[in-house]
Amino acid sequence: MTRTVLVLNSGSSSLKYAVIDPDSGLLVADGIVERIGDSSSGGQSPPDHAAAMQVAFDSLADDGHRLDDLGLVAVGHRVVHGGPDLYRPTVVDDATLETLRELAPLAPLHNPPAILGIEVARRSLPDLPHIAVFDTAFFHDLPPAAATYAIDADVAEKWHIRRYGFHGTSHQYVSEQAAAFLDIPLESLSQIVVHLGNGASVSAIVGGRPVETSMGLTPMEGLVMGTRSGDVDPGLIFYLWREAGMSVEDIETMLNRRSGVRGLGGEIDFRELHRRIESGDTAAHLAYEVYIHRLRKYLGAYLAVLGSADVITFTAGVGENDAAVRRDALSGLGAFGIELDEHLNASPARTARRISPDGAPTTVLVIPTDEELAIARACAGVLGGGLGDG
């Protein structure tokens, strides 16, 4: 009988779910429950995560996927921040949950709903192991020079302040898929992986191990994102607190939810952003230019860290689907051996593909990420028994 893993990604107002066979990689079913707790929906939205979980189970059953018939062996939970100590896929018990609650200040937008999702799922499916897979895990062993902030060392040690990195599940999966696509041993490749979604990050990877990444203590550092600012002068926070009278909470909300592309251009959807630019919207144009400028700065920095890159791979929603972003991010880099084939780059294909010319020193790829499959296989690795060898 096929054995499957239920993968859950619990947000503050949404619950994404997928049932996956980690051996074959087959996606049995997936879906999303949205607008959890939305009181303006006239009772149409689930009032809480427990109700949302039942909606997900009912939806699976309606599609012919009763839980008892799926061969579930585990529930895998995406957890953004594992702090300094949680970096391996971990079977969740009460002590683990308490540790995650203590880590919540490091990822206040992400960890609390993940914890809530785990609590609800453990009650709903008490006979299955629940396994937390951490976004920070892949970057746990960043070189000290890359992981360390130049602040008071005693303060950093006491409060566990370091650069943790995020989107690690995606960066690891995509870097491994890039090696498989090229039929080159992972251990022999220097790679740059560019994960561009609503959240955005870039990593430098040598021999399958990360040596740099753009996100830091929290998922706010680095690239310009959909609603997050990315890098800013830390003095900006003190200035707004002192001169503008903004509270720390107001500043945090602004930098997380009202900044980035939305803060500059009023739009988070890049398709709409391009339409606005074509219509002459100067704010949208500036937002795009700032986004590309920051991305190019990081690419240049990572080329310096690596010396050269064998492969650059774009992934996630924007990275996989926006040919203009890929073109503008890499334009003018021929001196570094980086070129795009215009026709290949413009292809709307949804599969893994090369978009650089034959013979280019640096291969440029587009590879769809599959964090759910990576989480399912991580869970299978914990359980053993031959699961996840595919």
C-alpha cells in the first residue's frame, strides 16, 4: 500500500495542505483554506484553525480522498524559525511546542500560526507522528563569517542573535534539482539560487552547502519583497521612533506589511505591476527598478563570494514565471559569463529548463520549487523504513 505524508503550512488566515507520496513524488491531493477568522464573510469562512482543518479534511473526502484510505504515515509541518537548536526535522512533542513558543519573537508573523496549526493537527490526528521541518535548517551551518552580525558578542550570545536564513527547504531542494537536471554531481557545483516569491531570498551554495544567504535573524533582511522592505539602515527604526513618534509595533508592521513592492508601487502582483508600468505609472516603475537594483547587488556580491558560478537558478512564483525580472536581473553580465537566450527565457513552460545559450560559462536555469515534496521527504527520512528514497 502506498504510504503518504500530509504536509501542512499554517498561516495566520490560511491553511495550505497537500498529500504526497514521498517515494514517487506523486501529489495525491492539495488545497488551501483561506480567510480563517474573517468575520466580514457572513459566516462563510471558518472561524478558527480547528474549523479550517475540518474543512480541509472534508474537501479531501469530497474529492474521494478519505483520510483512512490515504495510507498516511506522518503529518509534516512547515515551521519558519527553528532558532539555534532546532534544525533537523523534529518529531513534535509538548516540549518542542514550548520551545517554538519561546522562539516566536524571532518570527512573529510566521511561528505563532505554525504552532497553532500543529496544535490543531495533533488533536485532529493524534495517532500520527507530527514532524516539524524548519525553513532555517539548511542554513544552520553557514560559515561563521556569514552567520555573525558585528554587534556586541555578549548581547548576540544571550539573545541568540545570528543570521539564520530562510526558505532553506526551497534552496536545498532547488540546488539538488539543478544538479540532477544538469547530470553533474552536486558536490562539484558552485550555485546561486534565486527564490523570488512574495518573500524573496538568494543563496550561494558550494558543493551542496550554503555559504551565504540574504535573509538573516528574521525573514525581513535582504532583497526587496512583496510587502517586506528587505535591507534598510537600522537607524531608520530609531529615527521613526524618535522623530515620527511611531511605536516599535507600528514600525515593525510597516516594514513587514506595508513596504517592499507594495509600499512603493501599491501592488504585490507582478503581472499588475507590469501593466501599471506600461500605462506610465511612475510609482510602479520605481518599485520595479528598486526591486531589480537590490537583486543585482546581491547577485554581484555572491559572484564575489563564489569567485564564479557554475549555475544560477530562478525559482518560486516570480522567479519561475516573470521573464522580464530574469532578463533585467542578469542583463549586462556577459563579462561574468552570464547570458540569457531571449527565446528560451520568454518560454511560458512550467517545467525545469535551461534559459542560457549552449556553451555559456554559467548555466542559467528555471526550476519549479516544491517545498511540500521536500517536507514530505524530510518526514520520510525521520521515519526511515525506506520512505523517501525516490
